[in-house]
Amino acid sequence: MRAEVRADYEAALHVVSGDDAFAVRFERFFTELRDPLVGLYGEDARFADAFARLLKAIAATAQGRSRELRMLDHEREVTPDWLQREQAVGYVTYVDRFNGTLQGVREKLPYLRELGVTYLHLMPLLGARPAPNDGGYAVVDYGAVEPSLGTLDDLSALAEDLRAQGMALCVDLVLNHVAAEHPWARDPAFLRTFATREEPDAYERTLPDVFPDTAPGSFTWSDEHEAWVWTTFNTYQWDLDYTNPDVFVAMAEAMLGLARAGVDVLRLDAAPFLWKRLGTNCQNQPEVHELLQAFRAAMRIAAPAVAFKAEAIVAPQDLVPYLGTGKHEGKECDLAYHNVLMVLLWSALASGRVGLMTSTLLAMPPVPPGAGWLTYVRCHDDIGWAITPEDAARVGEDAHLHRRFLADFYAGEFPGTFARGARFQPDPRTGEARTSGSCASLAGLESAPDELAQELAIRRILLLYAIAFAHGGLPLIYMGDELGLLNDASYLQEPDKADDNRWMHRPRMDWAKAGRRNDAATVEGRLFAGLQRLVAARRSTRAIHVQGIVEPLWTGNDHVLGLCRHQAGESLLVLGNFTPVAQPVARDALRGFDVTDQAGDVDGRPVEHQQDFVVLAPYQHLWVR
Ligand code: GLC
């Protein structure tokens, strides 16, 4: 410890009382907590007081941890890859849409176990403003569960049930903004306010619009404050001002509260937006990383079992820093969404070609040690077609034309398309748009006129999930995909949802369909069993552990993806045919991998050998070990 840090540390030591493990962590991570905060707020008169409150909250959280949670803290300290193992499989759902309340979710844990889930991400569940509230992303009370879903005690009880069954609980924490009705939003010092349009106009020159269609601009007039308030997202989601140390501490207290409730993972919503800088897009600013390192250090001292996952849907070079260690040697997040892989999966499915995916994945920066991807096919958000000019140019494509093609294709407006989705936030000037729609509807299940088309749609869904499961990382199953739930148009009847078509892919769980999950003659049965096979394949493949390396391989056939993984002397090659017709791959292109008959077991169809070639059936995936 440097002398000035030691002085601060010694002054703070009174918060440590008798708990040796806490004392060790307090010393070990004190610098990582203090340095970024001093860098951000050292000159601020409010800081000393804020820092003292933060330390008190950290100590209270550590002291309040039950024996069981303390054991978990130790266990995860000695098993830092607990989220990154081949056994890990996630499931994402809204509490109310899945089964009404937190109590209702508890009743359905056997269903999740049957599927093979070890990690449950529940969408925003803290006290929210009345609708519209962006699906709960407009919080009025960080210290309480949304009353219609249950109580904090229910949340703890659920976390306990999950733990007993070897499952972890992830919940959303909305860091960037609060609901306009939140008590913090009464205090202008917690907000970014501007008396005139001058500064907002200057910022808007370089600020991208998140919801150009429904919430254009990034500022909203407030009569109460007689000022423009910063609102990156909807007009009722007011951005917090992280230049104020009191804001940091208030949010840290909210985080620690969730740790006390027994939550295992926090999904840090919209993390890139926390710091604003004139002349930039106000995302990924260096201060964002300082904030995250300080939050992380606070949590590592208070409750080291708790992990962070970044929701940072940004370009790869901007994304990887969220997984690393920053300027102050502090760790940031354990997990981050692999948005690029998700976009490339859908792109390859539409075009039937894998060149763009292969070359873009080859150019991805590696994940820093100790961190991992979340791999996914669908989530509650739209798909933003983040294909850059550089990525497209590498395979001789035009990024703009390809993005337009994808928006048309998945809106169901391209000749021969199988998809039935919708445009989200279309930009009439460029013809580009993001895409809404459920996995099954985008993959052709909704449009399927006959059994053959239905079979192809099922195969497409399983192919995308196979790549997400094999890539390495923690794969997420988005609720309903395991049963092929289609787009749900009912949101159009609800006035506070009707203008946001992301609700089409946030259906209510269909328990009648779930009841058919073990009937192999049904769509539900085929999908559910297909996903169960993927879970089992992951479990028995050590090469999938996140610490392995993933390496795309050119198969010599532009319609067949090749993905290799190596870890601890084991290797895996996954081949995937992205077209509805049979595709040959020459054996010599496979770097010595020997395609045996077992390679077809996960997909469930036999392997076809033809002289020097392996022939993949429509949308077939092979797991070669
Ligand atoms: C995240 C969420 C999205 C929400 C936004 C604002 O991007 O995934 O659904 O609209 O944050 O909270």
C-alpha cells in the first residue's frame, strides 16, 4: 500500500470488527476501492462524507451475511471460475410473464432443473413506476421488490431455494437512470439538468439516439426543475449524475442491499452510459471504468460471492475493457454479452453464408483471463444490426446494404424469407432498422406452411443455440425459446406497451405448451429435447470451459461454420450447416479432427460420410471431439 493509501486505510480500520475474512478483503481491495474514487471525486467537498458512508455500508453488508452466504463467499473465492464452467447454463425470464410472482417462480424450479439450468436471470423486479416503465427499467425504489411480484423476503427465499439446487440468481440493477418519480429525482444534484437548450444542443451534435422513433433526443423538459433533464432512454427514465459522489454511494448501497438479499449476479444495465463528455457519444468514457472498478471493489470486500455482468452492447474493442482490469488494477465485470456473436448468427442464417461470421470472430480481441462471455440467441431487446464497414469489407460486402438486407429479411419483407419479425426504430433516411421478434418467429416457425418447413425452423433454432452453447461462455436460453413460443401481438391492446414492439418477443409463458415438452411428436417436445441434448453435450465437454480458446476455422464451404475449442488438452470442433440443403465439407479441411458417427448425437441425425467428405444435412450441427 502506498503511504497515502495506508493513511486512509488506517483511518477506516474501525469499520472492521473481529471478522478475519472481512479484514483480509478490506486490506486486499482497499486500494482498488479508494483509488478510482479519489480520482473521480478527490476534489469534491462531498467526498469525505460519502466515502465514510460507503465504508459503513460495506461493513454492514459483510457483517450481516448469514453463515451460509459466508460459506459461499469462501467457496467462490477459491473457485473463481464458478460461472465459467461447462456445466453453466442460463435461463432468462420476466417474473410476471413466467409465473406471476416470485413465489410462482419458486414453484417452477423443477421445470428449470429438467431443462438443465444452473443460472436464472430475472428481468427487472425492483419497485418500478406504474406503466409505462420500460419493462421495469424505471425504478422508484431500489430497496424493495415490485409489490405485484412479491417482497424482498420472497426474493431471499427464492435465492435460497436456487442455491440449494445449485443454481445462481441474477437480477437487473439499473445504474444509469431512475424513474422520474424516484425520490432521488427530486434533488437536482442527482441529475444532469440544464436551464437552457445551449448545452443539450451541443451534446446532441455527437449523441446517438437510442429510441429515435419513440423518444427522440436525449433531454426532456421538467417543469419541476425548470430545466432540461438528461434522458438517454425514455422521457421518464432520468439519468443520474455520477460526477456527484453521493450518487455513487446511493447506488452502491442499492447494490449491497441485493447482495444482502442473497442475489448472486448483478446485471449492470446500460453500463456504458454512466459518464457524459461533450463532443463524444457519451458511452464507454474512461470514468465509466473507474466507477465499475470501484463498485466491484466494494462488492469484493462486502460479499465476494457476488459477480457482475455488464450489459454493454458496444463494439468489441470498447467491450473487452469491461471484462478486464483497469487503470487501478481493479477488476470490473465477470461476464459480458457477446452481442457480436448473436448478430452474426442471425446474419449467417439469413444469408446462408458464414464468411462474415468466421472473419469477424477471427478478428475478435481475446477475453481477459478470469472473465467470460454470455452467449445468447435472443433476449428481451431488439437485435441491432451492428455490422461494421470493416467487418463487411473483409468479406467483400457492403455493411449498409447488408444491414438493410437483414432488417428487410427479418421483417418478413424479403423475397423467400422465412422470418416473421418487425422493424424496431426504423430510420427512414437510411432504410435501416433494428429487429424485433421471437426466436421461433424469426427462425421460420410462424410462417411454416407444412411439416417440412416446421422441421427446418426447429433445426434453425437448434443450430443457433448449438453455436451459442459450443462457443464458450455462459449460454442463455431466453424464456419460451425452448418451446418455440411465437410472436405475441397482445401488447398492441395495452396502451402503455403498444408503441414498443419489443413486447412482441416478451410473451407470457405458455404452460400448456410446456406440458407437451416430453412428447417427441410435438414442436415443443423436439425443441425441449434438442436443448437438453445441448446441455448434456456441454456438460461432457471440458473444452467448453471459458478459459479455453475459441478459434473459428475455414471449412472450405462458405455455408458451413467451423468453430474449434481447446482447453487443457481437450479439443472440440463444431460444424454447422447454415442452409436448408445438404453441404459437403472435405475431411482435410478439418485440421486432423476425425468425424466419427458420434459427432451427430447432439443434433440427433446420423453423420453422412461420402469418400473424402462429410455431408451435413440441412442446418445440421456436428460435435467432433
Ligand atoms: C437496457 C435494457 C433495455 C432498456 C434500457 C434502458 O439496454 O436491456 O431493455 O430499455 O437498458 O434501461
